[in-house]
Amino acid sequence: MTWATTIIFLLGIANFAVNAAVFGHGHPMFARLPRSSQTLARRAALVSEFAVLFFALLLSVKGWPGYAYAYAAYTAVNGGAAWLILTGRV
């Protein structure tokens, strides 16, 4: 495993944790959705998060370590959005 793959993997764990925290927070806008829509939203978010992580890992293993920087930027934006939601600013 290269340094890029390791960094992307660790950031992926952080992104899944942030995702779980946001959905577990019970934001009023999310709580207004019907239960079936909430379930679908959670699954869609997890599938899309996995797809982004999978392709970032795949590209880093194939010799494109620059994707570690791109995934780090994605994680920073994801973390910023989660911070806004969890602190009630949005």
C-alpha cells in the first residue's frame, strides 16, 4: 500500500463517520421526510460515498497519487458541510 492509498483509506473512514453523525443528528429538514425517504436517502448517501472512495482508491493504486489531494479536498468540504449541519447553522 502506498502513502496515497493509506491516506485515502483513512479519510474514507472519516467520511463514513461524518455521514453517520449527520444522519444520526436528526436535522429538522431530514426529520420531516417520510420514513421510506429517510431510508432511501441514507442508502443513497452511503452508496455514493462508497463509489467516490472506491474510485479514489482504485486510481491511487493504479499510479495516480494526486487523487489523495483531491480526496482530501473532498473530505474537507464534506467535513465543513457536516459542521454546518451539526452546529445548526444550516
